[in-house]
Amino acid sequence: MSTVAAHHDDDHHHAPPAGMKRWLFSTNHKDIGTMYLIFSLIMLFLGGGMAMLIRAELYMPGLQLLEPDLYNNMVTNHALIMVFGVVMPAAAGMANWMIPLMIGAPDMALPRLNNLSFWLLPAGATLLIMSVLAPFFGGGAPVNTGWTLYPPLSIQAGMSMDLLIFTLHVLGISSILASINIITTIINMRAPGMTMMKMPLFVWAWFFTAVLLIIVMPALAGGVTMLLFDRHFGTSFFDAAGGGDPVLFQHLFWFFGHPEVYVLLLPSIGVMGVVIPTFSRKPLFGYKSLVWGMVVLTILGCVVWAHHQYTIGMSVFATKYFMIGTILISIPVGLMIFNFVFTMWRGAMTFETPMLFSIAIIIMFSFAGATGVMLAVVPADLQYHDTYFVVAHFHYALIPGALFGLYAGVFYWLPKWTGHMYNEKLGKIFFWWTTIAFNVTFFPQHFSGLAGMPRRIVDYGVQFQEFNVISSIGGFAFGLSHLLFLYIIIQTVRGGKKAPAMPWEGAQIGTSGLEWTVSSPPPHHTFTTPPTVK
Amino acid sequence: MAESEQIAAQAAKIKASNRRVFLTLGMVAVLMFGFAFALVPLYRIICDVTGVNSVATNTTRVKASDVVDMVVDRSRLVTIEFDATINGNLPWEFKPSIKKVQVHPGERKQVSYYFKNNADHPVTTQSVPGVTPWQASRHFQKIECFCFNTQTLAAGEEVEMGLLFVVDAELPKEINTLTLSYTIMDIDRGKALEKPDLSAADNDYEGQSARRISMR
């Protein structure tokens, strides 16, 4: 519980080393956090560019821009980049920056492991980009399976698939190591007096995220390893011709894939858990119930995966079990939503950009929850399965639920990270622009999906054109808004109004978090002598 | 002096604790990796025991003597539909000689399937059956079936092979139609892994649909 373990590395008492060495060999949680955030920002534009190509292709029926296989490859990599390259690293970057500051630790528990966790990411990203490029240089068929990588199609793809499997291995190892590090930090490195139940909600949220990652990420690694064996070493884990079962891969994938949704969601719930009390100027309502809600969410999240597979023909008993389990998840999630609303109730609210994002998340994520319950119901899902209704549902879940939560975090902590206030006016413009564009993009997809437009297909019937035109225009506006986001960040990094140690008036209300006791930006080394929490 | 010693002792304690937590969690990760592989046999067992996976490949094989005194339920007629699929790019022809038959539960019935090897070399295959709906698979009992053995056909050879089956009387009342589907596979895994280049997409999409034999 003490923090005197600060003396792992000799350079801890000095200023950061100059030049590339500072970043390559960094064991400093703030520098590594910064690198995580920059990495995910770059990946955001890469994955976003792919989304723009998809929307451009779907602007009109017929084939205009992309070959069918390339289109499906874009769909696949858009998903993988956004999940593994953007949301997870961004959340890990925030964890690196904020968890030690919040709990009064001098650094992460395992600083060198931390360095490794980060530097595996560029390696993984390189493999992923090679996988995209290989088909253009005679590498066989591109990966056209969608991010689920279902066999037998994934067994038939060219060498791109192998590169993608290695990508998942590398990124998986990175996030497992990061998760181990975060849990170790939370358990061992808290300042004296910082009990578990005094930790800011963001720390708790990351604790459960890390638990989930350690449990499910290796299962995915095992699944894709078997895929690799089936492709090259003559095994038949998933190949029916040799006695395997392709459905087994679906189970393995979704055993990872469904908890992964909570991996993406929980850090943002954590951000909201610190942002909403700040701008409501009230302590967080129901802190304990939120923590226990996350326990329930973590457990339930691990045992309902097959609701993604109702159409494989499971027995009635099995589908019933997965349906009921899935609907039960709305209880802990609903509890979180109500706790946030009650935190705002009769608070002295102001609407800075992070708060705007948090409120928008509550509304839009609840909407995604409603469509999620629709999809959980077996007979209804058989109708909606693999349509744009599903696409609309999970984008409503993940863009507000994960991405906007991270945006809230970026605006909330930018002053702490950079020492400068961001331009509030531009921040609010960005919020309204991106939120409206997001809804214009994805709301019509509910209708085209209910009308039967299938997902992951390059072309569509002319009757869906109006919805797709609206969706594409919204999509372009949504993409464009991120240039403003980039501009705001660069502007804030380069200068602006000086930020005080506690830039938000209500930030310390009802929380023992120590992040506001250090200056903005914090010195290179913080809490080398342990602070005491009263 | 005493204070700095105390700090050093504290630091060592935390370092040891970090190590412990790291190793424990690392072990969990490794175990979960193993769990993925353990699921391969586990999944098969769970499916066998509970029948949660509908496309049951374990349709029942029985001895002819076992079904001698099986009661024939003349009050019901069940339609059996036959389906044939060729896995991958196997150059075979494979189809049922009759599209569907009607049988009384308990009544023995013989049908046949047509096989032809269009390759220029001998090929050995195995047929894998599946019955839908899954609830019926337990009650569809095969007395003789080509699927009990592998089939080796010389280049250009064609053959008809029989299937003798009985649907037992315990078949749930609500099931009036069941489909027996065979998928025929090249058992030489090395050859089966040789895939056509799918990047030549335009021609290939047609090729794949042609490869699936339509039923007469």
C-alpha cells in the first residue's frame, strides 16, 4: 500500500532523457501514457479513413470504388483498428496517465513491462498494415471475413490472414501485459490511506477492464492459433472435412468478443464517473453500487457470448439461457445510467465539453441498450441478424459508449496533461458537430436494417438508397469533425491559457483522488514520497 | 539511518508483492490460453451430452437385428428429404438418387446415392451426415450406410451406394419432415488444403456455385 518502491530505475531522480531515448526506453507512466494516446489518435485517422471509403462506396448502389473483396477487407480492418488500435490503446493511455496520479503512486508497478506493452503496439499495427497491403503485392486474397474471422472463409484467405493472426497475437500480448500491470499497480501501489473503496471510479472501471482482458484475450489468442494450425499444419480444429467444427471457432471468438464489448465500455464508464460529479458539483451517487454493478457486469459479460450466434441452430434450451442472461445485463448497466442521472439531479450543473459528452453518452448509450434488448430476444434476432440494424446498434453502443467517453476524458484531462486549457468554444463546436453527424450517420441504418439490408455486402438494393445517402453524408461530416478534434488537441498542446492544478471547480467533490494535488502539467516524477490520504 | 533502512525494507516488500501478483495474473492468462484448447474436446463432449449443437453428426448406427421387432406406426407418415453437398473443390459428382421418401416410423427403407469421381486420379472420400431438425437426429437410425466407410473411386469411376435406415417410433409427434444431409469430403487433408486462388474472384464465384450439385 505504500509507494516507496519508486527507486526501480536510476534515472528516476533526473529530468527526462533527451531525444528519442526518452520515448524508446521510457519507463515513465506519463510518457508511456502520452505515447499510447498519440498512437491511438493516429490509428483513429487510419480506421476512420477506411470508414470513409466504406461510406463512399455505399453512397450509391452498385460498385463504384472498391472491389467486393477489398470492401470486405476495409470492413474487417476498420473494425479491428478501431477496437484494438484506437479504443483499447486510448483507454490504456488514460490508465497510464491517471491511475498512478489518482492513487498516489510514483509510477506503474512494473515500469519496464509498461514500456514493452506500448512498443508491441506499433509492431502489431505494422503487421496489420502489411496484412492490408499484401494482396496488392501478390499475397493472395485479402481478409474478407469481417472482424469475426469465421472459418471456413478465414481458412481460405491468402497470407493476409496469417499476418492478421500475428497482429492479434501481438496486440493481445500487449493488452494482457498492460492489464497485469494495471491490476498490480492498483493492488500494490496505492498511497497510505487510499483504500480500495476510496479510489476514483475510473480506477475501479479499469480494474475490471483488466480482469476481463486477462480472462478473455488468451482465449482469442488460442482460437486464432488453432486457425493458423488449420491453415498450415494440417490440423482440423475448425475444418469439417477433417472432423472439426467451424462453430467451435464462433464460440471461442465470442467468448472473447462479448466481454470485449465491456472492455471497450468500462473505461468510458469510469471517465463518466469522474466527469459527471465534477460538473454537477455533487459527490457521485451510489459509488458502492457502481462498483458492485461492475462486478456483476464483469461476470455476466463472460457467460452470455452465444447471443451473437442464435442463427447457428442451438437448442431451444441454450438460446433461452443466452437470451435471459443477455437481458439480465441491462440491470447493472441500467443501474449505472440511473446513478449518473441521480448524480446530476439537483446538482449545480455546468456544461463544459466533457460534461456535454457525458450527457450525450447517457442518452445515446441507453438507446443502444434498448436496441440491444431487441437483439437479445431470440425470435426478433433471427429477423435482425446480420442486417444494418445490428450495425446501427453496435455503433450506437461503441461510439458513444466507448469513443465519446474517451473524448470526454481527453477534454477533461487535457489541461492536466498539457498544462493548458483547451479552447472551450471549439470544444463545444466539436461536440455538437460530431454528435449530430454521428446520429445522422447511424440512425437511418436502423431503418435500412429493419427493411432487410444485409451487412458486409458491397452492394445493396436500390430501395435502400435514400437511407444510405443520408448515412454517407452524415459519415463524411462525422469524419471531417475529427480534423477539428485534432486541431483542438494540437492547439492545446502548443499553448493556451495556463491551467491551474485543479482546472475544474468541482473536481475534488466527493473523491479522494490525488490527481488534482499535483501541478498541471505534473512534474516528470510525482509522489516520490508517498502522499497521505485522509 | 533507521528510517532509510525502513524505506528500503518497504520497497523490497512491495517489489516482492508486485512479483507475486504479476506471476499469479500471468498464470491466469496462460491457463486461459490452455482453456481455449481444452474447449476442443470439452465442446464435443458438451454437444454429445446435451445436443445443444443442432447439426448432429452423430446420427445413430444400429444393427439390423435390433430393429427386427420394432413397432411400425402405421398412423403416421414422415417425409425424409435427402440433400448432398460437396466440400471444397472436390471434383466429384454426388447426389441422392431420390429427392424424398415417405415412411412410417419403424419401417425400414432403402435408398441410394450416386457417386462419380471426375478427377484423373483415384480419390478417397468420407461422407458426413447431418439431420435437421436436431431433435430428430436421435431417432434417425442407420442400419447400413456408405458413411460408415470411406469411398475410394478410380479416375472416372461411378457407383451407386445404398443407405438402409429406420426412423424409430419415438420420433416427436410434431416432426413430420426431416432432412438428411450428406457432405462429402476429400480425406486427404494435404490436398484439401490446396486452395484455388480466390483473388481471381469473378470466375470463381460462378465456379463455386456450379460445384454444389443441384438435386434432381
